Amino acid sequence: MIKFSLLVATVATVSLGTALADEGDINSDKAVISAGAELYADNCAVCHGADLEGAEDWQGYNEDGTLKPPPHDASGHTWHHSDTLLFDYVKLGGTAAMAKVALEEFNSGMPPFGDTLTDEEIWNILAFIKSSWPEDIQQTQREISEEERALNEAKNK
């Protein structure tokens, strides 16, 4: 009986850990952050900058009317968004992610990476980005994500 209880507790703990990681909570595992840094360099830095600095004059528009790539460091607004929105923004692309939250005419220049990156790779990139933020900003972003999760859970009851 004790062995069975330990097995159930272990499975529950592993499942909870996986669920939290899947929802994008900051992952401080150095291997995850390192993998995210490499993926960021290969897929994101060309637009968002090698040092997460974003495009010059990032609050303006490109010639085609799309938004310029923002910084992902603490000087930008990435941390103002929930984990779900950040994940969807990378996976679906900016315009589709914003349409999913009822902003139909949002003209983002962010392409979708869902066919290029796995979900795990997207979470790794987000972990890398989040790891660059000071603790107070990480905490604020965590709270934004937790509030969204709670609202979604309440809606689904």
C-alpha cells in the first residue's frame, strides 16, 4: 500500500510539473534556458535583436503598416502579456493570435512558427526570454498569467 501511495504521489507530482511547464511558467532549468537561447538566436534574433532589444523605433510601423518587432527585454511590453498569449503569438503568428482574443484587425508583422517550432521549443524560447527579466517583472508576468488561468477555469466550470 505504501509503494502504491508513493507511486500515485510521484505520478501526480510529475503530471503537475509537466502541466505547469506546458502552461509556460518560468522554467529556471539551465538546460531549458540554454536550449531556448539557441532557438531564439536561430529563429527570433533576426527581427527582435540578438540581445532582445527589438527593432529601432520599435513603437512605430514598418512601411507595409505592420508593427515593428518589439524588444523582449524588460524595456518592452512582452512581460505585460499572459503565457497563453505569448505562446499563441509565436505559434499562430501575431495577427491570428490577436484574432483569437477578438482583435480582428490587428496588423502584426509576426509570422507563425507553429510549423517550424514544436510546442516545447516555443516554451523554451519563452523561458529564455523570461529569464532575462528582473524578478519583479517575472512576478508581475506570472500574476498576469495566473489571473488569466483563473478566469478561464471559472468560464469552463
